[in-house]
Amino acid sequence: MSDQSTVEGSDVRPTSVDDLDDTQIEERIQQLEQRLAREHDRMPSGLVHRMVEYARARFAHARIRRFVPILVERTVRAHLDLTTGAAGRSGPAAAGNGPRPYSMPEWARVVAHRLLSGDLPRRWAHTQGVARRAGEVGTLFVSTDREVLVAAAWLHDIGYAPALVRTGFHPVDGARFLGASGVPDRVCALVAHHTGAAAVADLLGLSGELARFPDERGAVRDALWFCDMTTSPDGEPVSYADRLAELRARRGPADPVVRALAVNGSERAAAVRRTEQLLEHVETRAAGRSRCGY
């Protein structure tokens, strides 16, 4: 998010602050982080810390140093409110009975719902379908990769949310916002590069913005592309061929996403096919075990 929108979007009003040296500034920021972590104790582990670190880096060269803690607090609270809002906070509860913290996929679902369901209900329906697909395909992977895949599936289209639009290219806008929100780099990168984004970025002159995020080019990335390209805009499972035909018809030949298919169409198809082969391999092994009585 831009500095202006992030800071001005907060309801927090600064209090007067005396001149502070670097040690006092550090202490105030640490106290701020601890306070925010307590207030938002349902956030995934480390997320508040990374939000604070990102915000502090933005104001590292502020001319008036004593205002840095205030600016950091405004920035982080704006992100917290825009993502989970009250859903990230635990209400009063008896000791030991409070809600548990979110996992990353759970947090991602809350964020996607908050950003998409009201303004973009069809996009939200598609997102739910992609996440369901990711949950099924995720059985191919170890638990850490499965969590990354499902979280990225929930978050892959949040860049369409009106509040996040900056460049107008949703993979970049979504990934930039997630980076500012402390989301692990790998999830940000999967969102940035999902479903052939590089070819579209070239057409839009945004390759430099996309290059900030590495493309891992592995089975998890393939699986995210597969989930997106086998889910209809209404969230229903479809074949890759039907999804491609729908995309062309809905967007029209002049749309950059359609034009980019001349470059990335084969790459999309290959990613889908590789994931299908993994699924077929698992099904074949399961059938073999069943025949052997395992």
C-alpha cells in the first residue's frame, strides 16, 4: 500500500511525544509490537512482528525521528483493520479458554472473505472454489507445502479488491499488500506469479514490479495454477479446456490476459498436466495398495 493511503486510513490519533533518542524509539516500538500481538492474538505466529518490521523500515529515514513509533503504529493498525479487523482479536475469555491462533490458511481465508465477499461476490465464489481444489490437491504434499498452497489459493485474487488496487494488475497488487502485511515471502511470490502472470506483466510494463518476487517454478506453483485453471468464475470444477474457452470469451481478444496466452498458454497447459500426472500417480498407487489388501 502507498504511504499516504496506509497512514491516512487509520483512525489512530497521535499523542504528543517528547524528543526521543534511538534507544527510546526502539523501546517504544518493541512495546507497540507486544501490545499489538496481545490485541491480535489470533494472528498467525510472527505476522505482527513482520508487519512492524516492514513499517519500521519504511520510516527508517524519517526526518523527525520522534514520530516514527506513531507512524509505525498507524501503518500496522491500518493493515490489521483492512485484513482481519475484529476477527483477528480475541474477546474476553476465561484463562486458557481463548480462541486459538489462526493457521496461515485460516488467516488467509478470513482476509480473502473480508476483502472480496462484499465488493466482489463472484470473485469470492471463484476463490472459494480454488481453495477447495487446493485442499484436495494439497494431499500430494507435505504439511508445510500444503499450508502454503492452500493459503496462496485463498489469497491469489485479493489484488482485485478495490482497497488494494494500485497498479491495476492484481497479482502484483495482491502480493505487494501481502508483503506489507508480513505474509511469508513464499506465499507472496506464489500469489505474484500465479497462472502465467509474468507474460501479462510484460504486456503491461510491470515486469520490474513482478521481479521483486521470485518464481519458484515447482510442483506447488504448478498446483496453484492447476487449481485456478480448473475452477470456473463461479467456483465450480471445470476442465482446463473449458476454463480456457470461458476466459477467452469473457475477456475478449484485446485483454492482456488473453493476448498473453500466445506466450504462456503452453506453460499453463504444462503446469496443469504435471499436476494431473501427480494426481494420477497417487491414485494408481492407492489402487495398487487396495488390490494388495494393504
